Amino acid sequence: DIAFPATYLANDEGERVAFVSVAGNTSGGGVMRLTDIVQRDFQTWSGGDPGAIGSIAYNNDGNSLVAGAYSVNRVYQYTSPTATVPKASRVQSLKQPGGASGTVVALSGDTVVAGTSGDESAIALSTDDGYAFNDVALIDTAASSFDDFAISGDGGTVYVTTHDQSEAGQARDTSVWIKTKILGVTRWVRTFNAKNATV
């Protein structure tokens, strides 16, 4: 994938900057910033993350970049992609978009939109630069058993936990749902998902 800053200008050497994501055939990859004369590989942190990246999106206003992992449901954030040594700055493993792989990212203003593939996949939104996601549409799940409900004292917030009874054995896909206002609209969203959880 490739992303350009709003200032990209092909006929100006100083403005020929592009961000590129790479996913190898079997392993490897990452994010790079390319200029007319320099290629900067974005540094990783312990464990080799982020590794293969299949999708990126750049936010001009906040000078931040988000990247969707190629082989897992994970979004990485880079808060200073134009720095001399860009570095993936954060990822929160438990509030990623639902799904298993093929994370595609886009920006809608300051909202990060992510779509995934595989079991429990979904379209997810993050309103905090990709730190935490809620699944909001095209959620691939079966809520065949409702486990519990919780309602706030003022009745304004409702939580529900569900799991998929069709899963074999004790390990089942489990979800936590919340009725909340997101981007100005009150809706049910999946705020947490655990694949193959023991219930």
C-alpha cells in the first residue's frame, strides 16, 4: 500500500515524500518513508513487530500514520512518521478490531477505520488514533447464547455478553456488546471479542 501527505508534489524534490507498506510472500515487511534521496525503514520494538504490513493511512492534520497488519488483526500507530528515525509507537492487543487477519485501515477525519478478514471479522472504528477499536458493522459472529446483561444506574448504558454455542467443546467465541453513542449515533457495538474463550 502507499500513502501520500497532502503536500506531495511530484515535480518538487522537497515534496516528493511517500509512505509505503510492505508484506513479504512468506514473512517480513514493514513500513518505509521514501523521499527523493532517502529511504527510512520504520523501527520496530521487541518481538519484531510490526512485521508485514498490508495497509497504511496518513493523517496530515495530526502528522500520524496508522498501519494494518497483513497476517493478524492488529493496527499499529506511528505518532511521528516524519521523524529522522520513525518508530511504531503503540499497539493495544486487547482492543484491536475483531477478526483474524488482513487488516485494512483508512482515515475518516480523525477516526481510524479498520476492516479485517477471517473468524469474527468486522468493520471497526477508533476515535483515539487507533489505540482502541469498537466493531460497528459487518460483524462475523453468532450470538447464539446471551450470558449476562448489565444496565447502568441511570439506564443510559446497557452491556451484554454473548457466545457462539455452535463452537465445539468449551472454547467459544465470546463477545461483549455495549449500547452507546459513537460518532453521534446511538447503536450496539462490539467492544470486546475473545476468540476460543473458555466459558
